[in-house]
Amino acid sequence: MSLTARVAPPRYLLGQALHAAVQALRAEWTKFRTVAGPSWLLAGAVALTVAVGAAAASAVRCQSAKCGIDPAMVSFTGIDPGQAVVAVAGVLAMGNEYSTGMIKLSLTAMPRRLTWLVAKAAVLTAPVLAASALAVAGAALAGRLILPGHGFTPAHGYASLTSATDVRAAAGAVLYLTLIALLSLGLAAAVRDSAAAIGLVLGVLYLFPIAAAVVSNPALDRHLDQIGPLPAGQDAQATIGVHSLLLTPWQGLGVVALWTAGALLLGALALKFRDA
Amino acid sequence: MTTETVTPHGSPLTPERDSFWYLVHAEWTKFRTVRGWVIAVLVTIAAITAFVFVASDVSSSCVGPGGPSACPAQPTGPGGVPVVDTFYFAHQPVTGNGTITAAVTSLTGQVEVGLAGNGAPQMAPGLEPWSKAGIIIKENTSQGSAYAAMMVTGSNGVRMQWDYVNDTPGPGKGAGEAGGVSASAPRWLRLVRDGGTITGYDSADGTHWALVGTTTLPGLTSTVQAGLFAAGSYYDSRFCTYDSNFCTRATGVFRHIGLSWPATGWTGTNVGGPNFGVPVPGTLRQSAGTITVASFGDISPAAGNAYGGNGQSLQRALAGTFFGLIPLIVVAAMFITAEYRRGLIRVSLTAAPRRGRLLAAKATVIGAVGFVAGLVAATLALAVGKPLLLRAGPLAWPVSLLTEARMVVGTGALLAVAAVLALAIGTIVRRSALAVTIVIVVIVLPYLLAFGPLSGSQPQGSGPGGGGGWPLQITPAAALSVQQAVPQFHQLLAVYPLSNGYYPLAPWAGLAVECAWAAAALALAFLLLRRRDA
């Protein structure tokens, strides 16, 4: 083994690694698209995000010019439940390998475990990105159709809903959902059990804002809203009062990305150093 | 091939092994021998208890003109209840027993409807439902002292109220007489003091009296102040620019005042002080046989957003419930989904062919585990949390032992029913990740949504019925109301917001909503379990 490694030209090694990566991507993509579950889950995430967003837009009223309600945050209310479904998709992408015992076969076929993990993450990213874009576009469209009838008019200071800020908020929402799917994948790889992983992911997502709501110490409250992925991600989706937010939109997304990177790192370490 | 009857080999099903409790015992063995599940339940208890230390960190949060400042002291009444006690009191001292009678010939008022150009409140004629004027016997003129009063209200008829939290309607409070007193149709009120007992009477003509209520004010001093009062009432309207105490001004006109003691002349006092943010202090006008009293303010419990102190609700000690719910939900769902994943369900159903009983046994075990975990966690959380919260000052509302017991047992029930719901959903969908997600989304997420636009976050009106809207009324999260430690009062039209610990449903009603979800899910799980192949 070591002999081959020494005599082989470096270019060949690189090519081999690249070849393995392409193989892994193709294999994982075949796995992903030939199972019905993920498609249903992503379709469900889109439907839930749009439906709840439309319901929130129908429920809200802006009575005066100073109502201070962020139309983007209203339209994107559906992301609160929608991200749970996206998280399930992320958790199952890895969790199903363990629950079905498929993991042994996968790792036999693809001994480069980290390459395999990267391929899995990449294969998850593409459809989740597409579904998130669909969900966010649908929610934004619903908001755009419903909100002007509920007091979100130019007279109350809501000009158009397609300014650069709105596009940035929508992009922030799409990236947020994608990062959540990858966070879920990483945690599932780390704990290797779907139920425990989804509990962990939803705990990380929902418990920070709930804790912030019940904590009365202002400093602690601020920190909880800064480090929690859900409130940080919401800072990336805001369109009004952006300057008074705790984090700038890209900082907010950065916090979520840190969580995702941490989870993927944990998953990679567990995968590399533990028996499957 | 010949067919022959084969007697299956195996031990016969003894009556003992056929019993339901045998099945429960088997399921309990399954549960307790999985180390991860036992650890998760311990995490549930630890999370609820440990969060107390975070939730009870209550540094002062009031902001004055020059930055953070001490919160204004919240006046308290008998029994330590926080009170609103700001009104105009025309009084004279009376020692020993006595009777005061008066006819209210007019109750009018002004309500704030907006802001004038110079920023001053713009007032228009009008009354709020609990604007009030009447007669009162009060221990002294300081805020929070014991009292009993008979009054005419804006649209709630004649009432007898005492010691801030008590309210009794007078007989025949028809819509016609609601606030609609006039010189030709006055309302006669009478208060009789006999030792510590005060009795209120009401009459349409000053001759035929009807008993409204009687009460004992413990430790009432011999000399008290008796007289006339008016209060606009605490009313939270969106027009209110000052403190909600001062949105409405009520004016009462009194005639035929009868005192059983030698009259000494009226002294006027703005209870709560003349400069307590009041736009115009209360006034007293006397003319031949007529006394007119006008004032903002209210005499009422300080619940909801009328509470101005920095005391905390005891419910805060149980804020970690969500943290405990998540591991419990995971375990409860896995209690059945793990059987499907490992194929153990086929063994279980072979051993217990009556599928409904298997489900019932599992529900019994997981429900009991959830109940005990909740009971232990809530007991620990209150034991640790109460002293921690008391460090910051008195609680926002004194909590009786009975309420504490309801909070503890209710938390146990909340967790038990959540566990059964997770088990049922797990049986229905047979996949752990999906089951866990569904249950967390219906139990934990609604609390988050309740702060958002879905619940109609703008307080549209005011009055009892706490905040949170439908997310906390129709989802299993409604059960959180069993932890509510602060009361609501029909006679106080404040806003009762979720952030102050008010839920939209009554404690047991909220728990019943969660039970209904669990029962429906269990019924569906039972049907599917019987119908489907395992």
C-alpha cells in the first residue's frame, strides 16, 4: 500500500480522489432521488411555509404609519414550522443510513468517509436550496398579494415589496433554510439516531427564542437572541428597523453558518473516528 | 401430504399472564432497561429544574429618564395583593359603628380619544364599563388600606366591592340602570359598619332597601374614613397616552347624604397623591344639598398590565418545561417507533395479540413516567425557584398553596399527556423522526407563534382572557395554562399579556385541550394498529 502511494505521481492521486468524489456524488444522488420520502418532505416544507405565511399575512393588520410591523417577517412566519420539516429531511438523509443498516454498505462502497459525508451534504444541499427558494418565493408572493389589503400601503410607509432589502431578506431566508438542513445532517451524523437528532435540532432551533422570551435579565436576553440560530436567522430576514437589530443580516446568517459548521464538524469527527 | 392438527408447543396462557397489569409490567421492563431512555427522562427533570437558575435571574428592568432606575413601588393591599388605589376621596372620620347613605343622581365622565396638537390628551364625554362613583368606608387614606364600597358603574350596574379583589353585583342590574342614573331616577346606596363587618344595601327610592353583600374586614381600626368617591377606572385603550389609570375621568353627583354620626365636614384627598402622573387632580364641589366628586384612577387589583412593580410571577420557576418536554417527547415516540425499527413489534404483538391492550399498556407506562417526571421536576423547580424569585422582591401576585399544588400536579399532567400524545403519533406514523417533529411542532412551536403575528399580536381590546391568541387555545400547548400563577379579574379591564404569564384559557380548560388531542391521536393509533400489518 505505502509503496504504491510513494511511487504514484501526485496528479494521479488527485485524479483518483476527484474520481471518488464524483462517484460518491452520483451514488448519493441516485439514493436521494430514488426514495420518495425526501421529495414528499420537501414538498411538505414548501406547502407549510407558504400556507402559514399566508395565514399570518391574513391575520395581521397595520393600523397606522407607525405600526412598525415588518412585512417580510410576517410573510416568512411559515418558516418557523417549515424549518422543522426541512430539518427532518436533513436528519433522515443521514439517520436513515443508520436505522436501515445501509451505513455499512455505504462505507464499504465508499471507504473515504469524509468524501462520502461531503457528497451527502452536497446532494442534500441542491434540492433543499431549490425547495427553500420555492417556499420563500411562494410566501413572499402570498404576502405581496395579501398584505397591501391589510394596511401595508405606501401611505403607511410600505412602498414596494421588491426593493433590494426585500430581495436580501428573501435570499437570507433561503440560505437560512438550507443551512438548517445541513445543521440537521451534521447532528444526525454525530448522534446517529434520527429521533435523538431531530429532538436536538428542534431544541436548538426553538428553545433559544423561548428562553429569550422568559428571561428577564436584559444582557442574557440579548445574548440568547444573538447566539440562537433561529433569532439570528430572523435578523437576516428583516426588512425594517434593520439598524436596531442585534446582528446585521449577514452577521445573523454567519451565526447560523457557524452552528452548521460546528454540527458538520461534530458529524465528521464522529464518522471518522467511530465504528459505524 | 396429510393434514393433522398440531398443538402449538408452549406454556399455556395463565390468567395471570393474560392480565393487563402483566402487560404493563412487561412494558415497564422494556422501558427501564434501555439506558438512553432512562437518561433522557433524567435530563427532562434536570432541564426543568436547572432552567430555574436562568429564569429567576431578575435584575431590575425599569427605565427612568436617565437610564435604568429602580422600579416604582407597587402598592399592596390586605393579604399582600398588588393594588391600584388612586382616586379622589371626600371623607370624614367616624369612630365605632356607623351608617352612610347617599343617592347617586348622576354618573358621567370623559375618556381620552386622542392627542391634541400640543400633545395634551384630547377628552370627549363618555364612560368606561367600570367607571365608578359611590360611597366607601376605608381604614385610612393611604394606598392599599382595607375598604368596602357601594357604587354605581359605567355599564355594570350597582356593585359592592371590598379589599380590591372582591366584587358582588347588586340585585337587578338591568341595562337600563347601567350608569344611567339621573336626578329623576337616582340610585340609593348604603353602607353599614358593625364592628369589623360591613354590609352594603341598594335602593331605587331610599325606602325599600335590598341587601347586596356583607363582608368582614379583619383588623379594621375603630376610627375609619367614610365618604364619597369617584374613579374613572383603569382601562387600556389604544388612545391612552398617560398611564392607563388616567384615560378616563368619572364624575359622580351625590344628594341626600345621610350620616349616622355628627358630621364634621368633608376633607378631599387624592389617594395616591396629586402628582401621581394625574393630568388633573380629583375635585370636590359642594353646593346646597349636592356634592360632586370627579377623578381619574381606580380602586382595583393590579393584575395584567396594571401591575407596575418588578415582582415576578411564580410561574417563571417552571419556564424550563419546554426544555424538559423535548427529551420526553423523543423517548415517548421511540417507545413505539423503536419496536417498528427493530421488528420487536412482531414479538410484542405475538406475546400480546390484543393490540389495543398493548397500546394501552404502553400509554400507561409512558404516561406514568411523564407524570412522575413532571411532578418531581416541578416540585424541585418551585422549591428552588421560589426563594430565588423572592430575592428580587415580593412575587407579582401571592400564590396560595392550592395554586402551587395545581402548578405542580398540572405540570405532571402536562408532561404525561404530551408523552401519551407522542406515543400515539409514533404509533400512527411509525417513524421516529417524523413523530418527534410533529409533536414538537404542535406543543413547543405554538408558544413561539403566540408572540408573532399569527396570534394577532396587537392587543385589540382589553379585559380578561390572556394573550397568545389561538396558538395557545387550540393546540396542545394550551395546557401550559395549568402553570398560570397570576389571576385575572372581570372587574379590571387591563390587558393580560402572555409576557406577564397570562394564558388565554383557564388552567384546567387548557389541559383539557391537550387531553383531547392525545385522546384523538390515541383513538386513531388504536384503529391503525388493529387494521395494519405490523
